Amino acid sequence: MDQQQGGPLPGPGRYRHCKGGFYRVLTLARHTETGESLVVYQSEQDGAIYARPLPMFMGSTEYRGQLVSRFTRVE
């Protein structure tokens, strides 16, 4: 699956959210209506499954006044 932004794709594995939670990337998916690339991932805390647009998953966000990566691969 091509990333719309042209950067690296997240592989399956464990990631830490900037706020401290841990998640497992399960797969990449494509939105059926828009064609947008999505990351499908699961919370290690409660098992909930989420989908987030790929650029948002791989992007940065402001946290505690600093610009940080939203998710960072760990292992």
C-alpha cells in the first residue's frame, strides 16, 4: 500500500503513543469510499481496535508544549 505522503509505512509491531499507551499495529487498510490509507491498531490496555489515517499515525502532534511523534515503534 502506498503512503500518500511518500514516507515510510508502519510495519506490524508494538508502538508507544506520545501520551504513554502501548498499541500493536495489526495491518494497513484502505478506506472504501475515499481510498485513504489507514493504520489499524489495537490497545494493549483494553484490547480496543482503532483505525487512524496513515499521515496522522505517522505524524507529529503537540504534547506538553513540544512537537513530538504521535507514535514511536518500540521492541
